[in-house]
Amino acid sequence: MIRNIKVLFQNFCFKNPPKSDIVIFDETNSKFVSDYILDNLPYYIYETRPKIIFISLKVIYYFIKSLQSIDCKYVVSKNKKFRALFGELSRHYYLSCFQLICPKIVITNIDNSGWYHWLSKKYIGAEFFAIQNGHRTNEQLKKSVQQYHQHFFCFGEYDKSKYERFGHSVLNYYPIGSLKLGIYDHYYKMDNKIIYDISIVSQFRPFTFDKHSALNPDEKRAKASQIKMHNYLSKYIQKKKIKACIILSSDQNNEIKWFRNIFHDNVDYIPNNAELLLSYKALQMSKISIGFNSTLISEAMCLNNKILRIDFTESSDFNEYKPMILLNNPTYQEMSERLDQLLAEPYDSYRKRTKEYASYVMNYDPCLPPHIYIRKKIEEYL
């Protein structure tokens, strides 16, 4: 009992949070922001799953003051009222801490965080910079609470158009491509030889692909589509005797075990290493990259890669792209013929017919990669 109390109190810090001109909101992917965008600039990482909770008279004062604007109607309207109340209290606690940190710049790589959107509307005195970390499907943009961005560093005009269509509020768009892709291209990219005819991008999640998991309708449709795609691709790889790999989404053995049941030993498995950005290296070593609706497929277009999305959901909910990069509900024969054509097509010809659309989806400029662009934008406000 005494030990539990001691551990509990290690999570509390009885003083004000530190002042900082730059705050990274949430620890997720914060290393890419701190090491490449904020290099040599002082910053503070505000963790939303905190190891430390600040408690002081000033924090309590600002917290109580903030509670005057608590959204009681929102809490009452929710089925899970305790969860909704906890969320509201957490947001107001964050606001009280930010009023003591006094940042000029708040930057995050979790652009879809509801807490971040709320804070960017409520906290006055800072510029809020959100870096897109993934494409959002139509279903996600329909169902999510309205997003609010002061500065949104998105992938391309494709995402800008979707956010506007679904009524999300963005004051400033900057369609500059993918932060991680730019870092890979700038620091890690090498002249890798083509080893694989195709690379398959995994979107494996242990919960989703566990047969005992209770999934919502969208998760069931996405899962069924991916399973059918993988079965078709396994048949194609075995029949054509081509060299293929699967770019894993984790470092867990159960992911490889799941894929072995479909592909057996007919593919190589590329481990996931987020810090070394090995997924991008695997893309570079492939002629064609294939997947369901992964953002990595869009990023592959910037690495001299042919791409193909395959969707069996019979809808535009998960993929809303032109047929030049998307196969909707194909037969095995249709998929096989499309892959044969892509493998045979010279890259210069492929690039010529897809270049304009690729820039629309992922607008990447290797002469001004996102981490440098964002750094310059931050310096304008310091």
C-alpha cells in the first residue's frame, strides 16, 4: 500500500509547468519535430498521457477559472457521461497549464487530436501548427468533431479539398507533403537497388485482425477488403513467381504469423523501425507499392515508385482517388492484368501520365522539404 502511494505521488509535481516559447503538444512522433524542425531551439514537450501532473496554486486558480466555461450540455448528451466529463476536465486542465507555460508556438504531429483542436480555439496568444500525419477517409471526416487549425501543414491539395468539403475549419493551408518522407529523403535516402517487383504495405492491427474482436461496421468492411486483397496478391505472387515483400506495420511476431497463413514463405518481411524510417527504404527497393488505404502508398509516389490501391468495399468511403492509382472491387483477372501492365510499363511513361495527379495528392518539393519549410514558418512568429 505504501509503495502504491509512493508511485502515485511520483506522477505529481507540486509546482508550475515550465515556461517555454515553443511547446510540442503530445509526445507522439515528437522526435521528428524536436530533432529536425526545432534543432537548436529550446522547446517543451507537453505530454497528454503525462508522467507528471502539475499541481500548484496558480494551476488550481486557472483551472477553476476555466471551469466556468465547461460544456455541461456536451457531457449530458453523451451516453458515457463519466468519460465525457473526464475529457472536459482534462481539456480545461491543459488550458490552465498552457496559461502558465505561455507559449508563442504550439506544434503537433497528431493533427486529428480533438484535444489539440479545442486548445487551439481556447488558448489566446500562440500560433498553433499542426502537421498532417495521415490521410483521413471520408468516414473519418464525416464522423469526427469539427477540426480547427490555425496553420495546417497538409500533404497536398487533395486533402485541402476534402477538409473544405466536410466543413472543417482551417485558417491557413500549407500543402507541402509528408514530414517523415522529407526527413527520409533529406537524411537517409540512398541509391538502393530494385530488389522487389512489388511491396505490399501492411495495415495490420492486432485488435482489428483478432477474430474474437468486436468491430464496428467500418472496421469490418476495411478488414474484409484487406483480407481479400492479400489473398489475391498471394495467388498472383505464387503464379507469376515474382519477388515480393510485405512492409510490416509493427515489430510484433503475431503480425508475421498472420501474414504467413496467407503468403507462406513467398514474400520477405520488412521489419518496422520508425526512427530509421525503414518503410521508405523498402518502397525505394520496389517497382510497385500496393495497399488498401495507407498513407505510405501516397508517399511512395515521391520515391520514383509505381503505386496501386486496391479496395473491395464497393464505396468511396476509404479510397477516393482516380482510377489511375485505384482498383475498385476488381476480379482476380482484372487485378492480375493491371499489375502485369504496371510491371511492363517503363517508369518514364508511368511518371508522365501520373505526375500531375501525384503532386495533387502529395505535393513534395525535395528542394524545400517540410521540416525546413515549417522551421522557416516558425521563425516568422518567434
